Amino acid sequence: MLILLAFIIVFHITSAALLFISTIDNAWWVGDNFSTDVWRMCATNTSICVAITDQFREYQSIQAVQATMILSTIFCCVAFLVFILQLFRLKQGERFVLTSIIQLLSCLCVMIAASIYTDRHEELHKSHEYRIEVSQGQYGYSFVLAWIAFAFTLISGIMYLVLRKRK
């Protein structure tokens, strides 16, 4: 039981780390001389970064991605705290349903964020507010980590739903 518990804790911490990295790091869309995320666009050859503000044409889509990624990270952290609390407060044989619900909300939020970015990426990167041409890029590792975090949070949410407290 201790090995299973340690695995679940490590899996949850890994999910949270993936969410933090994919939310913060500047690599959702990359090219030869630029990298951009949901916060800013940086030119790699000049090291100049431009914040994505409301002057950008698709700013509402970016704001939706920002908000849902932040929410997914917060939900994942709250789910971990609730799991720790339930670990000591639940009676033997009860399930970690509240932890599962919160973790599945985190999963839903990261899925929404990555889906919006996937759907709107062409319009996002055709904006003239960028100082350099960013339409000729490809998805970066932060975008891929967001989808991996989706899978991890989904799996851990299901694990919490199935998990029962034992001695």
C-alpha cells in the first residue's frame, strides 16, 4: 500500500510540474528565430521580448488559454492538498472522490486551453502586432507538455476515483 501511495503522490507531483512548466515556459510555438507562448513573444537572435497585450487581434483567445492553464495548475495543487487532508481524515474503505473531482476539473481546464490554442493557432500567429513573422513555426515542447499534463491529470483523476483508503 505504501508503494502505491508513493507512486500516486509522485504521479500527482509530476502532473503539477508539467502544468507549471507548460504554463510558464516560452515555447508553445517556436521557429528558427523566435519562440512564443501565451504570455509573450521573444526573438531569439535579438533577445527582445514583446508581451502579448490587448493590441493583439486574437487577444481574447490567448486570455482564455491563459486563464484555463492557470486554473488547471491551481486545481491540480488544490487536489494534492485535498488528497493529503483526505488521507488523514477519511475513514477506512472510503474513496477519494473530492480529490478526483478536483483533479478531473484540472484535466478539463488543460484540455480546454490546449484545444483553444490548437484551434486558433493560425489566427493567433498571423497578427501584425508581432515584430517578426511567426506564422512559419511549429508547436513547441510546452504545448506538447500541456497535452501530456492533460493525460496525466486524467489518469490521476481516475486513479483517485478508484482508490480506497486502506490500512
